[in-house]
Amino acid sequence: MFKCPASLTAQHAVHNDHSKKPIRVIDLHCCEQVDAGLTFKRKEFQDSFVFDIKTSDRTFYLVAETEDDMNKWVRSICQLCGFNQSDDNHGTDV
């Protein structure tokens, strides 16, 4: 799981809590789907605000600090990628 930084670009850098250097860059031009409100069976993620970014190569799972932050991220990514946001996948178990 990766924590979301404060800004968003078409090529988005992902950071972890322990480093200022990006772990990886997610090319949002390759984004196929974004899901919010994911729940996990693992205890350490049960009360987290998790969303994912699905690309043609892989799925990235990200954690926001608050539910409001998660929703802002999902809206921003959907807008940047030209997606229509829906409630279909809210609360998906992973």
C-alpha cells in the first residue's frame, strides 16, 4: 500500500511514509478504472481508506489519510482520466 501525496499529474509519483523519493510513477494515461472504498481482510488495512488505480499492466492500491481525501483523489483521477464516477464498486472486498 502506498500513501497519496498532495498533488496529481498525468504521470503521478507514489510515495511511502518513510521516503521523500517516489517509489514509482503511475502513468494515468494507462488508467482503465478507479475503485474507492475497498475493504481488506488483513487487519492492518481494515480501517483504512483504500482505493485502487487499475492500469493495463497492474493494479495499484493506495491509502488516503481520511475518507474525504480518498474521495477527492478518486474524483480528481476520474476527472483527469475522463471517467464518469459511479457508486457501483464502493465497498469492494479485496
